[in-house]
Amino acid sequence: MTEGYLDMCRQVLDRQVIDSNHIPCGKVDDIEMNGNKITAILIGNGVASERMPELARAVSRKIFGDRVVRVPWSEVHVITHEIKLKSRAVDLGLDERQGWVFELINKLPLAWKK
Amino acid sequence: MKKILEIFLGILTAMGGFVEIGELVFSLNAGAKFRYSLLWVVVLGTVGIIVYGEMCGRIAAVTEQPVFTLIRERAGYTAGLGTLIAANLVSLLTCTAEIGGLAILIKLLFGGNYFLYIVLVLVFLLVCVWFMSFQVIERVFGLLGLLMIVFVVAGVYLTQDWNGVAWGFVPSIPAVETSSDYFVYAYFVVALTSSIMLPYETYFYAAGAIEDGWNPSDITLNRIIVIIGFSLGALLSIGLILIGGSFLKPLLIEPQLPGTAALGPAIVFGKWGLIVGVLGMFFAFAGAAIENALTGAYNFAHFFGWSWGKFRPPKDAPRFNLAWIVMLLAATLIILTGVDPVQVVEYSIIFAVVILPLTYFPMLLVARDKDYMGHFANGWLADIFGWLYFVIILLAALAAIPLLIITHGGEG
Amino acid sequence: MGLGALQHAKNHMRLGAKKRSIWIEAGVIVLLIALAVTLFVQNETKPLKQADIKIAAANLRSLSSDAGQLVQQFLDGEVTETFLRSQASLMRDKAKSTAKQMESSKADGEMELKRWQTGHLGEQLETKLAQLADGTGESAAVRIELKKLFGELKEMEDSLKQR
């Protein structure tokens, strides 16, 4: 990863995160810091909902849960217009191919076909 | 040769998405109420959608990112979420109206139960979107939507006063019977502009650019497609105004049902004109329903960072696919309550014009931003027109609700 | 410690204050909805004004002409029978709801008569359209009656226009 100036708000926050196979893993919903160093990026409704007014946050958490996935900053491989990670999505718990949504869609005919 | 095919198909798509049930009813009524004096509004709206469509397409080709990804980056989470909810609400209501319109059209051809046809339409749309690839959907519905040309031909055939038509392209205050009609005229200016510049057209167009794998070398392709495609789409709208002005106005008919539109081609071409007209409307409405359902899914996926795209097998983009399925299901549930689809789309068009500035402003900002676009950022022409139209839609957004109230929902 | 909730103050809010804020926001939304509902209900239950009756008459006038043209084109062989029946059925629903709207409210003063008359014309139109939808009326005869209704509705509409 290149050293130098990194604008956290413009280049990291709200950017698309992708894994080593270019599979989308969500957006950077929040950034964990220690002093003025970034230690991790946080993905999930648990932290995204923090950025909304109180009522919206409560409703959002009730409906969509408060899951948060913590991705250590050491996982970040390259930053272009996206944040590319070193590992695979499934290893980080960020793969969409799990859970009830996946089960439902996968059951439909020809779900494997392009 | 391949490029020519690509251009042709892109034009088809832009044309096809132009007319949907709201635009159809507003255009017919524009002609039926004010004869040809709203024709200039079609030109106004078309130039607007060309300007913003071009920006959207260019953004997608250069950044290779879709609209809502950039909206979230630029505007942040809460503002972006607000835009997302507003835009998707409009798309949901539009989709609802199209499904209702489709059920009406089937009933017109075959008789039978409207509510049963709603369910049939849902199944038809689900099957189409699930099993057809993006390119096939674009092409099939675009091509079959071309049947709408029968309305243009009928409109031309039924028109005699071409001098009046020509003057219709010059913005002017029409001669009216009562002073309240001035407000109705203004309402139609706002509503017709909105129905032509509906946000889903730009969002879908940009998502399509990425589905088709566009890159910066496709910038010229983008320009050709938006200019020719949307202009040809505008011809359909003009044809409808001609039918309204030349055929319906003398009879004092102000249509509230899509079936009335088919009387135009019917009087010119007989039964076949009627059937082709109804089929043309069917594929135009179906295309619009599909585009709005997919746009809703694209918007969610692009905002939340989900895996997305028809280019992926459904199992690799489960949330995206569930999203468009839910859009269609929700739209069906709403229309099953028995609401009038024409009423639904009229309100959704007014709501759309109110949020139009919200949906277009981030696009303008990104298109001019050299950090994102490099040397492909807006030149002086795109900038002037971009800002000009932003002011126009801002004024329209401010005027919409007052006009809606003063004119008792646009009826006088 | 998180960077953003970009509203930094919220980070320091205590749980009690957060809960209170949720209730305040919820309260505001409920209030707005209640206001909207009240305005809506008030609008619906108000007595009909001249403009409302004029709009109803205009809708019925348009429908009667539309139906008349529809029948004419059917008689000329330009429209299928199925189309005629289905379109008439949809039009009938519209006429019915407009007529009902006229009947369900009262109007002020001299508008009362106009309201009743418009509602009555609406019912007549509905009957004719039902005949077309069921195929029980003889098309040419219905055409003539629709033309008559059109004339009456146009008159009604014109009498209600403000100069």
C-alpha cells in the first residue's frame, strides 16, 4: 500500500470495498481510529445507522439488524476508486452468498446461469 | 459495422424508455386541452433529458461507476439515503401504474377480469427479467415498443393545421377560456417536463452503460445515442400531442384511460391500427415497468455496495435480484388495491418533479468534477446547459405543489 | 472510537438523552401525519364548491364524448367488440365514482341544484355505459343517447365556468 497523504473522508469513507476476487463487499460505513491512525474499516448497518437521526437509527436497526464487520486496516491491499482487500469475502464474513436471501434466490430455477 | 449495431440498439433503448403510461396520458391531454401550444414543452424536456442523460452516460463510461455510488460518495450517507428513498418511491409508483396499465390493455384486447390480469402481468414481468439478459430485455422491449410509431403516423395523418403545429413549438401563452386555465397550462408545462425527465431514465441508462461494459472510448457513442434516441422518443410524444390536438380536442375528449389513445390509430388504420396501438403501448409500459423495477434494485445495490448486475448469475448477486423482485411484488400489491393507475402515475410524476433537483444535482456536480472525470469533465456547453436546466427544474419543483392545489389536481 | 456519526455531539450523548430524542422525533412525525390526515379529512368533508362540480361535469362530459366516439368507431368497424365492451366497462366505473362523489356531499346554496343535476346526469351516463359493457343496448341507439347526454353535460359545465 502506498504511503503518503490519504484523505479519509474523500477517499475511504463511503467507498466500495471489494475482495481479492473483485467481489463487492459493501461500503466503508465507518472508520475505526486510534489517535490519528486508521486501525480498521467498519462495514454494516450497526455503524451505518449511527450516521442517521435517532429515530431513523432505531427503526433501521430494528429492521436491518446491527451487524458490524470489522476489517483490520492491514487487510487493505490497494486503494483506487475502490478499497481492494487482500483476502476473500467469504473469509472476512462479507460474502453475500450466505444467509436467507442467498438461500431464497439460489432455490429459484437457473439461478446459477448468467 | 458492430458499432453501428450498437448505436442502433442503444437508440432503441433510449426511444423505448421515453413513453410510459404517465407520459402518454399527459401528452394526449396536453393536446386535448391546449391543442398544439404545449409542443415546445416536449422540446424543452427532451433537451433536458439529453443533457442529463449525456452527463450520466459520460460519468458511467469514465468512472465506470454507477450514479448512486457517486451520490453516496459526494453527498454522504444520510443525504444519499434520502435521495435513494425518494427516487425509489417514484420508481415504485411508476412501476405500479405501468402494471395497472398493462392489465387494462390485456382486458381491452381479450375481455375478462382486470385483477386476474394484474397477477398475470406480474408473472410475465418476473419471468422476463429473471430469464432474459440485460441486452435481450433492452432489445426486445425496445424493438417491440417501436410499434408505438403507429401513433406518430396517425397523429400526422389526422393533422391539417400545420401552421398551428409550427407555432406550437414557440413558447407562448395560449388563448384560454377562463383565467384558471392559465394555471392548468402552467401545471401541464411542469408535469409534461417532469414526465419526460423522470430520473429513472438517467439512472437506468447509466447502469445499462456499465452492464454493457462502457469505458471512456464510448463517450462519442454515448452522445450519439442520447441525442438521436431521446429525440426519436420525443417524436412519439409529439405524435400523441397531435392526436390529442387534432382528433380529441374537437370532440372535447380529455382521456383518463389509456384505451382512448388507441382510437387515434383505429380511425386511421381500422382494427389493425387499434391492435398495433394497444400492442405498442403494452411493450412501452412493460419496458417501463421493468426499467423501474431494475432501477430500484440498481439504486439500492449501488448505494449499499451490494454485488449487482444482470451480467452476474443471480446467485452471485442475491440482494440485488431480491430487490427487483420485491419492487415488482410491492407494485403489484399496491395496484391490487384497486387504485386507478392513471391517478397513481399523475401523483408520482408531480412527486418526481419536486425531488428532481435532489436527484439531478449530484449528477451535475460529479460531471463537472475533475477529480472524478479528469479531462472528460463538463466542457462549457455541458456546463451551461447543465446549470440552465438545473434552474429550470428547481423552478418547476417549487411551482409543482402550488399548481397542483390551485388547479384541483390539474383538472381546472 | 468511531469517526463518524459525523455529528460529533451524538458521540457524547448519554443513553437517556438518546432515548428522549427518539421519542421527540417520533412525536414530530406522528404530529405531521396527524396534521396531514386532518387536512385531508377536512377537505373531503367540505361542502362541494362550484369548481368541484364543474370538474365533475367536465369529467362526465369528456367521458360521454369518449364513449360516443368509441361506439361510432365500433359501428364503423374500426374497433373490436371486446375492446368496446372492456373500455365501456372501465368508463362506467369512472362515471359511477364521479356520480357517487356528487351524491355523497352537499353543496352551498344555489350549487345544490347543480350538484344534484350533475349527479343525475352521471347516473344516466353510467347506465348507458353499462348497456355498452353488457351488450344489452343497441349500439346505434346508445350512440344517440350519449350525444344527448354530452350536450347536457357541456351545458352544465359551461354554466359553472367562472369568467
